[in-house]
Amino acid sequence: MTASPPEKNSPRPPAFLSWLSAYRDLISWAATAIVVIAMLGAYVWRPGQAFSGSAASSPTLAANSRLALPDLPTLAPIGVEREADAHTSHPDGWTDKAIDYTVQKGDSIFGIAKQFNITPESVMWANYDVLKDNPDMLSIGQVLKIPPTNGILYKWQAGDTLQGVADRYGATVEDILTWPGNDLDISNPVIAPGTYIMVPGGHREFVQWIVPIVARGRAGVLKNILGPGGCDVSGGAYGSGAFIWPTVNHYLSGNDFWSGHLGIDIAAGLGTAVWAADSGVVIYAGAIAGGYGNMVMIDHGNGYQTLYAHLSGIKVQCGQSVARGQLIGLAGSTGNSTGPHLHFEVRYEGGFINPWKVLPAP
């Protein structure tokens, strides 16, 4: 028995209905998801409220108003405020003009120079009329001119020329013209006599005031140190060449050894002991001119001489032999001195020796 063919008039389902029937389950799930999302959105955000995670706590906005942004904290600027400085390449307090300085108790040329960051020579050169190139002429109450930089502070004289002044002090005309404190018109520099100008980097030799040396020989010598403490010297004790510190302190309280100060200023209180740095013969004991005050000078018989100045008391006599470490005087501030200390010099065969070279290490 064979199957009957389909009837010719039986209708075929449309293609759209076939597709809808095949994907009806997927469409149902998508529609359900859209409904759920819409319901959640309606609950979380409502018209007229700003979202903050909780509908109950959200403030109600007025109609047509914009959502306000939260206030942000104001942060302090990071950095350091700085005002404009006309001399940005120089430290605070720098000046291109000379200033006046009144000498105080305890001052020294070396200390004053260090205070103003210039060399002692520059201070001395600027004050020849007061100090005469002798740092021991410094005294309390003196008014010194302090140059603004290292070099020569020069008082212009009638007939001077820029080239002549520059040549005299080892500088150049450009150095003088371009120093801002001189206030010169480069195209037409006119300097009135009596005007102070700065010669940066300029220099000159010192006119040094030196206590003469008395050389001791077998035949003896006549006194040749001007002053009441000198005497004829012959024979006596000789030194060993090994020096000791002449005071209990082994540090400075004023000038160090430099070209304008040919000794050291050792810290010593008023009336403290001063000892002979080595054995020898006293060739001067007494007051002397030139700012040294009361002074003792010892010849050690081996080419060396030592000098002790500004003493408040003298415990030896000229011509007396002394041993190393023997008391010869008391420290003080006589002569031109701004406070108690011992000015100590060492000389060898007519030349000055830096005392640091022969004294034991502190």
C-alpha cells in the first residue's frame, strides 16, 4: 500500500511565522530583561532627584536648576615666595658701595675682613690714613672704610687718569669703568677729585712698620731699637731651636699671619702668664712706639728672635738671659689693641717666619 500524496490545496505556513516560532523563547527572555531594567531604573533615579546612592537622602532640585558640584578644598601653593632682587647673583646684604665701620672691643683686621668676606689687605689698603699699613694701629672707636670687594678703594686726585690709576694698582680701565658702584658713564667718564672709586682686584705693596732686629755677636752690639727698653747686648744664653707656645692657650683671638700682619695674635686673658718660647737673651723690655705697647724681644743666638707685644706687665730686664718656659711678662692690651691678647712674632736672620711653622701643633 503506497502513501497518498499531499493534497494539492493544503496551505504552507508563512516564513515570518516560522522564524517567530523558532525564536519565541529568546524574544521572551529579552523582553523580560528590558522590563526588569526599566523597573530598577525607575526605583533608583526619579525625576527631580540627584543620585547619591540613596533616593531618600538625595536633595530635591528646583525646576530647571543644574546639579551643583561639590566644593573642593583650597590648596596652599607649593614653593617658596621670593621677591625680586636687583642683585640676584649676590648674597643678601651685598652692596657695591664702601661702608663705614666703627672698630669695637675685640676687633682685629683679620676678623673685620672675615666679617665682610674680603681680604685683610683690602681693609688695610682702604685705610692707610688711619692705620699706616700697621694692623697694630687698630683701636676702639676708629672708623674704617670697608670696600665692597677685594682690591683698592682709591680717593681720586686732581690730575689722575683712569689708565694711570689702573696701571698703578695692576688693574684695567675696564675693571674700574664697569664696577657698578663707581657710577661712571662709560662713554664719558668724569670723576671729581675727592671721589672714592673702587679698583676691583687692584693691589699694592705694604709700607710695613717693623721693629728692628738686634743681632747678637761675640763682640756684642749697640742697641738699635728705638725706645726706653733697649740695651747693649753681648753673650748670654742660647736657644735650642725647639719652640714652645708662649701662653697656656694655643689658639688665636685676632689676626693670623698674613702679608699685612707678620705675627699671630694668641688668645690670652688680661694678666695671664707669657713665657719665653725658647732660651735666649732679652734684647728689649719696655714700651715702644708703633702700636706694640709694652714689648719684650728675645734673641736666641741661633738666628732666631721672638717678639711679645701688648703686655700688661714685664717681668724681665734688657740684657737678661732667660730659659725656655720662663715667665717674661703678663698678657694685656697696651698700645693699639682692642682687647687682651699676645701678639707673637718669630724672625730668622732678618726675615719673618710664620709662627705656625715652628710652634708645636695645638
